[in-house]
Amino acid sequence: MIGQSVSGFAAVSFGLSSSEEIKMKEIIINGRAVGRDHPPYLIAEACINHEGDIRIAKEMVFHARAAGVDAIKFQLHVLDDEMLREAPQSANFEEPLYDTLERTNLSVAEHQELKELCERIGIDYMCTPFSAASADLLESKIGVEVYKVGSGECTNHPLQRHIAAKGKPMISSTGMTELAEVDETVAVLKAHAAGGFALTHCVSAYPCPYDRVNLGVIPLYEERYGVPIGLSDHSVGIYTSLGAVALGACIIEKHFSLDRTLPGPDHKSSIEPNELRELARGCRAVWEARGAARQIFPEEKEIVAWARESVVSIVDIAQGSVITKNMVSVKRPSPAEGVVPAKNLEDVIGKTAGVDIQANRQIRWDTLK
């Protein structure tokens, strides 16, 4: 059923009860709630920037933990189950796609090492499967707590259903799709993902130009689907990730490299450890700053005492004088109780002074007639 949203985009109803809709506002990852009302969940995407070297992969784990992100994510490929050897390659690959992934693929035993390391030092291990076989290995051999599904698999409904059937929370990226295709995938997940799911807006360009990022999709998704929404960010630097948090993103995934000048398909769209640290600090600062209250806060009250203005005399005013514009002005400090505030200057003009008023004195209401 299609309804009209306030933004002008069609809001999609999936026939869920109100209690089910409320439940979908967040997912639970390793005991932590992830959703709009919680600090953003930050994922350092290692992709294949470790070049298949477990030593580099472990070093990336330590850097990600030191940066203060919540998770580091790897990839597991069972190549003959996910692609034909003749699959084409994009411009960011310098060798055939199959060969690149075969050369850089970590073994199940190495993934087990990485997961144990993550658990020991206190960072969530995540991994993306690209086929049913790799998802089954993550479930049976490695024991992941959450599944991150890449943009290439967004329209792979058989794989989405296969992963959803495992009952774990899912994060599904939506790069390279039309909105109608995202609708279809969301319908599949809402029907099958008993563990709950989140979506990440993504543009699969490496790196992604700023004018292609389209951060406005984040609130569009949130209104349209009613699930946690994040950003899988391939743009240069951390700017768009910070903007995404301001717009409601509760998951940020960012490619991460120890040195982005190295050769390889993902380094150029990655950030380095010092930037990852700033990303973590910045995202949490922006999340804390997202409130919409307009009030005088306790920290402002001592500033109010001197920063506002009162109506004051600028000449001596004799008792019985009718006050004119050239007798009064507005100056700091703020009005104490009974003193005329600056906004009431015009109300003083034409009043009669009930007492003698010296120059440069705050004018009180009880001295006017």
C-alpha cells in the first residue's frame, strides 16, 4: 500500500503492527542498541586493504580499536560460489576481479584469529559474505553476531533471504540501486529478517564525488522504511559522514587503510588511522549536538547577566520630565527584576519621570508614570 509522505515521496507501508514497527526502530549488535536514539555505530571497513596479509589485518584491528570505532569489518569470499571467473572489473582494479579477490582473500582460520583478537581487545568483528557459502562459513565456523550485506547483493533476494533466515541482525547497503529496487529488498527483509535489519545509503563510486553522495536520502529512507539508517561512505575524508550523522544516520561505515597511497582498488577511497580517530570523535560530537530544544540552558545563565541590555538614561532626567528619545538608550548589563528591558524602549518614550534620574542609570518601571 502506498501513501503520501510529508516530504513528497511515497511512504511505503508493509502491513506491520505498531509494536513491530516500534521494534524495527533499532537493532541489537553484541548487546548494544543501534538506532536514532543511540550514539552512531561506527564501522571501520578493512575491505581488502590488508592485501591478504594477516599481519596487516591484525595491525588494522589495533588501529581501529585505538581510534575508538565500534567495529572493524572484513570480507569473506568463496569465489566459485559467488562469481564467474570472467566477471568484468571496474576502473579501480588493476587486475581481473577474480584474481584480486583470490589473492587477497583471508582463510577461515585467519578470520577466526581476527575475531579472537577483536574479542580480546574490545572491538566488534564484522564480515561481509558474498554468497550463501560464505554466509554459512561465517555462521558455522566463525560465529558472527551481525551480517553486513554489500551493495552488490542488495538485489540478490535469494541471498538476502538466506542470510535473514539465520536470525541475526543485518545491515544491508543500497548502492547501485533505484528506489523501487530498495523497496523490493526492504519487503524481503521485513518478511524474513527476524533479527531485525538496518539499511545504509551508499553510492558505489571509489572515491565518490561529493555531488553524488546525496545525504538527503538518509531522512528519505528513515521516513519511508522506518528502520535504522546509516551511510556507507566512499567519499574523500570524513565530512559527509559527519553530515550524515546530523541528518539522522545511526551507522557509519568508512573504508580504512594504513596508507591510502598504496596500490589497490580501495585505498584511494579510504581514510587513515588519524582520520579514523577524528571520525569517531566527530560523529559522536555531532550526535550529541543534534537536539532541537530552544531554551536558555544553565550554562548560558551567567552570560545572560551581562550580555543582554536594559533601558538606561543617557542624560540627567528631572522629576516630572516627559521622557523623549534623546534622554534614553539601551546598554548592558541585563535588566535585574523591575528594570526595563531593552525590548521595551519604545514603551518608556512619553512616560513621566516620577523621580530624579541621574545619567547612565538603569531605568526602573516604578520610577515612571
